[in-house]
Amino acid sequence: MAATPPRAPTPSSDDRGATSSSSTSKDEAAAFVDVEKASALFTLPPLPAAPTPEHFRDIAFLGPITLHRLAVLFWIVGTGVLFFFLQEWIWPDFENRNTRGWPGLPYLGVIWLVSLPTSVATLFGSLWFRYNTRLDRVPRTAHPVAFRIVSRGTNRQCLLETVKRCQDEMRRTPLFPYLIEIVTDGNVFDAPPDPDVIQLKVPIDYTTPNGTLFKARALHYACEHSVVPAHTWLVHLDEETQPTSSGIKGIADMIAHCERVGDLTAIGQGSILYNRAFHTHPFLTLADMRRTGDDFGQFFLQHRLGVTLFGLHGAYIVCRQDAEAAIGFDLGPAGSITEDAWWVLLAMKHGYRTRWVDGYLEEQSTQSLMDLLKQRRRWYYGLSKVITQCPVPFRYRAIMFFTTSTWLIIPLLLPLQLALLVVMFVLQQGAPLWIRILTNFIVSIAMLVYLSGLVANMVEHRMRWWKMPFWTAAMLIVLPLCMGIEVVSVVMAFFAPCSEGGKGFHVVQKSAHMEEEEEEDEEAAMKDQAVEEQAVEVQSVEDKV
């Protein structure tokens, strides 16, 4: 029996376009989708003889007391005490020195405290977070799920690996009927002829009423033309985002709960790992540990509260097809840079709520420093558009406005703060105790985010225990470099931003041989197009004859 469609308010024309007015011919759309095939494509593999059990992640001692929470508290207290004694050793009698400079100089450090609210939110989220130890007990659900993979289609090998990983993980953990829907641009990529795979090819001349670009354009096309049933739950994946057994169990658990309580407009999101390139790209992998750590802190907090305060990942979004289509992705050029954050604010405006999804999905870190810088630049620039131009009341983006502003400001203040410390040391000036304590707390939280993300990635990577101390030490050593990258990215966002017309909108490379593969795929696409044009000419001649 089909589930009841979600009761979502119909969005107004100011934040989505009419889906019937897009410039795509009926014949063209029909050529890209096999309706009969799609309607029968949901696959439910048989239960394996030996299901994949989840490994050890946490220990619960007494009720809410867990090993993870104790480790967070130990880190904050321990590093705070350590920093205090280091400062006493470097600056003996810190506050009672004879000052030779301006007495107000130490109070300039108050500027650094602008990030204190974000640090407090991260601490609350980290202490609230708790691993789900009951994932192995999640039962099967009859509600269908579609893995929606959006890609330009040029990185063929990466896309095929993701499809295969989805199939393999579903065979190991078959908790719901599934299909894989691939959304690509034009005829660049042809999906494998597997019975559980369908493909939407976005026509080259497809436009939306609001002129949406990039990934949002493809997502809006999927909202309009996908043959996935309305009651299907979607799991959004990028071309390199791959599921794990824990993620599948968490998704099944969320869907069963939402269907049971009637929360059919819920938007779920969980944590993403970046552990596939520890040895091939160690520094770039360590730089991404912050992203997993933020999932345990700020993102977990907002999803447990049910409101978007800090943003949304573009992958590992779980929502129903009809709920997503009710909003659509016709966001316009400004909303196309970081379409995920823009879209979720519109959803909040129309009464949707977010929730946390247990388990992990995996992604791949960038493979070059320039890719990393351009990726961060796009985030900064896109979020600046979200907080200033997204057509929702300011109360929906107020906290995101503050956190994004501090995210943009703090990297620029970091060099000034270091210069201030040098000047204070030369002039033998100390800072008040309360400024020292709060500053130490902020630095401890920043380190916690990286290290908690590192620990999770090492554990899920099944890294041998004797290697973990070496990677932890490496993380502490490269932390200043990681923060320096953030500084450079912000400068790039200010002085060489992405344009809404596409200049500077950079899609990172996720394969070591991607450039060669792109050239091969483009050549193959050109050959296919030439063959099609030749066939049309031959048919035209035959018709005339």
C-alpha cells in the first residue's frame, strides 16, 4: 500500500519555477527515460547467510556516560590546563609585567572571541552525540529507496565505482528495495545496462525559468522528469560518494521511523568519511578531517534540533521524492553555487524539518592542493550568497549569517592574532586571565574537530592500532598548515570569487587519471554525436528518395 504523500505547502514562484515551462521537448525527454523499465526496477536482494555486523565504536558506562563523551571532556580540560602552563612557562608572571606599550593592547585579543558561540555549539553537539549501537537490529523496510547520483558524467571510472559499491553494499545489507538513478549532462556517459540502474540525461539546451546552473539544474530536471514514484525515499550521492553497511542501516532506520510517525517531509543527513586516500594523499586527507569532526559537533546539534543553523552537505541527503519535488531546485544563478544550503533554507521556510541519520557514507578527498583551495573558495562564496540573497525571512538564516561571517573573518584574523602575540611578547605585556581561558577553549575546540574526525576515519578505515599514534601526531603537526589553507581560500573568495555565470565554479577531480578519462570520454561523445548526425543525414536522404 502506497504511503500517504507528504502535506507540504506549495512553494511560491519566488523560490521555484513552474516545472511545466522548461525548454525540453517531449520526444527528447522520452528518449532519456525508459518508463516501463523504471517502474519495475526496485530490487530487494535476498538476506545474506552471514549479515555484515557493525564493529566496536563506543562504550556506554552508566546511562548517558560514554567513552566518546568522556574523551571530549578529557580533551577540553586537558588541553586547557596544558595551554595555561605553557603560557606560564613562556610568559612568567603573565599579568603583572611592567608594560612598555599601550595598556589596551592585550584586549585586542577579544576580536578572536567572535567565534566563541560557534565553539560552544560544537562542544554541545560533541557531548550530545552518541554512536548508535543498535544498528545491527534494524529490520527490513518495504519502503523503496533510490540512490540519486548527480554527475557531469565525464569521470566515468569514478561513477562506475560508485554504482558498483551501491550494488555490493546492498547485497551485503539488503534492508530495503532500491534502485540507482544516475543524472548526467547530455550524452557524455551511458549507464551500465544493469537491471537496478536507470539514467536521466539532462539535455544540453535544458533551461529552467530562473536560469539555474550546475548541479542544481540537473537536480531540478530530475524533479521534473524522474520516473521514480512519489513515495520513494531519495539518498543523494555525488559521483564519488559511496554507501557503507552502517549508512544503509541508518537510512533504513530513519525511513521506518518517519513512515511510522508520518514525518514524510523530513530531511535526513548523517556523517561522511574521507579515508580512502590516507597513503596516496596524506596531507589532503588530513585537511578533510575537519569535515567529519564538524558532523559530530555543529551538524549533529542542528539535525537533532531539527533546524538548519550551519548549512547542509550536498551528499548524504535523505528525503522523499514528492517532498523534494514540492520545493524543486530552480534556485537561480545565485543559489546554484551552494545549492544544498539554499534549498534547505527554502525547505525550512515551508515547514520541513531535518533529522540525524546514523551510520556513515564515504567520500574521497581532493587530490591536489589547488583543488582543495578552489573547493573551499566555492563554499565561502556560495554561502555568502545564501546568507545575503536566499528569499527566506532573516530568522531562517540569522545563525547561518553569523557563523558564515565568522568563518570568513576568523581566517583573516588569524595572522593578525599571531602578530599581536609577537608584539605582546616583545613588549612583555600579558593578557587578562579571562581572555586567556576563552581563547584556549576556542583553540581546544578547533583541535577537537580535526582530531575527532581523524579518530572516526581511522576506526572506520580499520587502521591498525599501532599506526594511529603516528597519524594523530601528523594531524597535530599539519594543523597550522590546514588553518593556513583556510586563510588562503578566504582571500581567494574575496579577490577571485566564483561568478554566477560559471567562471571559477570548480568541480574537483576525484581520480588520479581523470584528465585522461575526461579527454577520452569527450572524444567518444564527439564520435557518437558525429555518428548520430550522419545517421540523420542518411535517413533524410532516404526519405527524399
